[in-house]
Amino acid sequence: METLTLVDKTHDEARQGEAFAPFKLDNNIYKKYFYIESYGCQMNFSDSEIVASILHAEGFGATKDITIADLILINTCSIREKAEQTIRKRLTEFRKLKHAKPGLLIGVLGCMAERIKAKLLEEEKLVDLVVGPDAYRSLPSLVEEAETGQKAINVLLSREETYADISPIRLDSNGVTAFVSIMRGCNNMCSFCVVPFTRGRERSREVDSILAEAKALFEQGFKEVTLLGQNVDSYYWVNPINNEVVTFAMLLEKVALISPDLRVRFSTSHPKDITDDVLNTIAKYENICKYIHLPVQSGNTRILQLMNRTYTKEWYLAKVDRIKELIPECAISTDIITGFCTETEEEHKDTLSVMKHSQYDFAYMFFYSERPGTLAKKRYQDDIPEETKKRRLAEVVELQNELSAKSNLKDIGKTFKVLIENDSKKSNLHWMGRNSQNKVIVFPKENFNLQKGDYVNVKVNSCTQATLIGEKV
Ligand code: 5AD
Ligand code: SF4
């Protein structure tokens, strides 16, 4: 069971309980301090940086020290029931702080705020503010309202809001890699997914503001940007002045051209939208990373249809083959859900077979969790017993562990260009960085006088399940 708990803690929950770096901890400058914690996907983390910027402009400083905060914010995720349970539990931990400090405000942001809305204020008495993903500009006025003792809520979704003009404040930053949001919302309506309801309709951010943000990051010394969106491949911007169209492939190219020393990543792609244009652009520029996250969800065509994924098993496999043909060194990762409504044993085996064919380098794996309000909840019965879902998940995890090990073993003896991100977690005598394929590589610092943000060639000598270990060459 241990492994099952671990795998459910994927990128979605990676920022659990993590607070952010203090920002000029100077009581003379800021009238108030806020502490923000972010759960869920990278989009949420990136949104917290927008929230920080909005609050900062109103004289709020960010603090990592929850005990000095006047405002505690929790940016929430609704994707699986477990995520919501974790957040509810975390909220109860704030109760003590609230008793100890009268006037302390607690705000719930993000997807749970959107999903549960005013009910959250009734259910969680300690919550003072509830703010949905498109309402962050109203945070300062909502805080003022809450300060008068009223409960404050804004969960209006927007068709336009992209926070394009807001320069995010980089929280908990390594100074090397940063997220840039390029679009918001999702129109895909996968039947298992709550996101279209919590984040609203898809909209793309104006291209010049994206480029300006990426350029500014590079000028500040950042070396890698990840273009973020629920479905980046459907990025589409029409210039209202000259009707010039910018597609995702064109945007990727524009960002790549900022500097060959600025790496570009993106997340997440829907397999149906990733075009040859995008693949050719990735292949053309050395600084566009050779890594694609291509969520499959299931390997069975009938289940894919129930999930409303709009592709078949064969179509997906052809897409994987196309990626490998156009970008032979490209790493591919995926998301998998086991035990979706009515999934048979045979259909589950199709998922294993797609995994084997695709030879994923990495995967985020989950068992199906029915979410209120989704199409699947309305249309289908959640009829696979939890133990079956978990057993199938264990099989998927076991296979992926083999595939990941195989992928790492293949890298032994190869030399990669690595961008140094930080000290290695285990020792400050080692650096930790990533190669273009997004694999973590650890190597000794020795006396090379390197620093964070440097590119360095590293030869891989060995590996663990999750890390390549090498030396500078
Ligand atoms: N149950 C389990 N996993 C889910 N995901 C999304 N919704 C659900 C759900 N209801 C997974 C998908 C998605 C990833 C971010 O989370 O695999 O790609
Ligand atoms: Fe969670 Fe999805 Fe919302 Fe991200 S968009 S916070 S993964 S529910």
C-alpha cells in the first residue's frame, strides 16, 4: 500500500504543505503579511505567484513564517477526492492559529473555492474568504471586506481573464526555472475531470505579454521557462489590429528565439492537439526541451470514448510513433487512470499494452476518483470496487517502474547538457540539474567553480530509480 500512497502524490500534490520564501521580511515596508500554500498542479503554483503580485501591490508582504501572517491563503485542488481531503485537514490545523491571533484571516483560493463556493464558508467556519481562479484581482477588496468581519466571496468565472498584465512575483524560486502562464481554462470536457467546471472556458493570453515576461525572466538570470496551460497546444491568439494568428507552434518558436541560452518547456498537451507543426518546432530548436507530457488516461478505445478523450488507442499510438520519428531523442511521460467506470480486465490490459508500446520515461498514475458535477458522475456508475482499482494501479505502477528503470539504464554512458538548478537534495557537495529530457541528474561539484544556472556537460555513470548520477566532462 505504501507505493500506492506515494504515486498518488504526483506533481499535482507536489507543493503540499510547502510555504514560500519570504520576500523582504521588513516590517517597516509592509502593512500586512500573507502566507500562501499551494496544492495541485503547476497552474496553481503559478497562480499563487499572480496572487502574490496582486497583494504585494496593495502593501502585503509574503512570509514563509505562518505565525506572523495576518492573512493565510490556501490555493486548493479538486482533481481527486483525496486532494480535497488533504486540504480540509490542513484547514483544521489553521484553527489553533486563528484562536491565538484574533483578526487573522483565512482564505481559500483556487479549484475547491470554485467547486464548493459559499458552501465552503458554511462548512468551514474558520474560512473568511473564498476566491475562485478568475477572481484574484478582487482579493484586496475582499480582504478589506473580511477585515470588517463579513465573509467575503468571489467565484465568478471569466471568459477573458488571463492576468496578462500582472508580473508574477516568483515565490520559492531557485532563480533558474520559472513558469509562465499562456492560457487558462479548458474546453475539453473529459468526463472524469472537474477542471472545466473549476477553471472555466479556455482563453489564451496575449502573445506580447508572454514574450515580455519570458524576456524579463531571462534578463533577471532565469535560464528556463515552462509555458503553462491546461491544454497548451490549443493556444490561439489573434492580433486584433492586424488579424495575425499565433498558434502554439508559433509561440514556442517566438519564445525559443529570445535566446539560445533560454530553455523552453511546456505543459500540458492533449494528444489530440499536438500537431506536426509543434513537433517540427521542437525538433528545430535545441533550446526547446525534448520532452512531451502526453496524457493517455487509458489504453482502451471504448474507455477512451467514455472518457470523452476523442482519440482511439491506435490514434494515440500513431501519435507516439510520430513524436519518436520527428524527435528521436524525445522523452515522453503520461497520466494514467485505472478503474474508470465499467473498465474490464481486458480493457485494463490495453493500458498496459499502450505503456509497453510507448515506453514511457515517466508516468503519473491514479485510480479513478468520482468527482461531483462531472459528466462521468452524471452518466456512468462508478462500479469498479476500490480494491480492483488499486490492484490495477499497482500493476500499472509496477510496469512503469520497469519502464523508467529501463529508460534510465539506457542513459548510462551518455553525455547530456545539464542546466544546474540547485544543490542536490542529499548533499551540498553535489549539484542537481536536468537534461533536455527532464531527467534529474546529480553530479559532484568538485573544484569546477560552477553555479546555479550554468549549463554543463555531464556523463552518466549510474542511476537510481528516479535519478541519473554522473560527472562533469
Ligand atoms: N480521478 C483520477 N484521476 C484523475 N485525473 C483527473 N481527474 C481524475 C479523477 N477524477 C488525473 C488525470 C489528469 C491528471 C492531472 O489527474 O490523469 O491528467
Ligand atoms: Fe487541481 Fe486541476 Fe485545479 Fe490544477 S486545475 S488545481 S489539477 S483541479
